[in-house]
Amino acid sequence: MEQRNPGVEQGSPGVGQGGEGGLDPAEVVRLRLVISRLHRQLVQASDRQEFTFAQQSALARIEQHGPIRLGELAALEGVAAPSMTRTVAPLVESRLVSRVPDPNDGRSVLVELSPEGTELLARIRRQRSEVLARRTAELTDGERRTLMAALPVLEHLVSFDL
């Protein structure tokens, strides 16, 4: 009788193809679960949980790129323009984002981060960093060294386009 790994999606593309140095299915699931749990814990530790992940991502992207058209923001986030309009509307209502005229095209509007939006992002990042600092302080010296040695690999992993 075949042993199945709990949580491993049987038949999922890319899962179970551990040849060529890839991870085996159980390792893939374990990595995904750890990353998901850590992300969830960091989100729960920060203020303003009433904003969705998509809204927080849009805020960060606006901060990164400066004043930007909604269509460009949608393309960067990988969503349709109407979806981005719905995502940004509550941010405008909450005064975290402002709509400003496009200086290069009077018919177009840009969105930019307001001072309140900048402060919110800084506070969320600070809170999440504090959680990680507390958690890593509980690790042994060896565990901290292992974690730091894995950082370049994790950075490389997130650099791939989906």
C-alpha cells in the first residue's frame, strides 16, 4: 500500500518531480506551509488588518514607484485595471493614497502615497520586524547562523517571476 504524505497535493504540477536536485513533495509542502504560517503571523501582528493583502501590496508598490497610473499599477500587480480601481478606492477614502493630475497628460490621473500612507507602511514594517526580532532572539546561535546562511537562497527564490 502506497504511503501518502498529508498535505501533499497529489498530481500538482511540479510536485513530486524532485529529480535534478529538486525538492521532494513533502519538502515542497513543508516549505510552503512554513512560509504561509510565518506570513500569516506577521500580518496578524500588525495594525490595520482591515486592509487586504492586495491593498497593502498596492500601497507598497505605490511607495516604490512614486506617483503612478492605475493601469501601470495593475500591470505591476498582475491584475486587471478594474480590479486595481476597486483595490485602491478604499485607500483613497482612508486618505492613505491621493489622486493627482498627471503632469504629462491632463486627461490622466496618478495615485501617490499620502503622508498617512507612508506612516502606515512604516508602522506595519516596524511591527513585523519587531515580531521577527523577538522570534529570532529565541533561536540558538546555531539556528540563527543557519537562518542567516539561508537568506541568500530565499532572496533568490523570491526573485523568480511567477
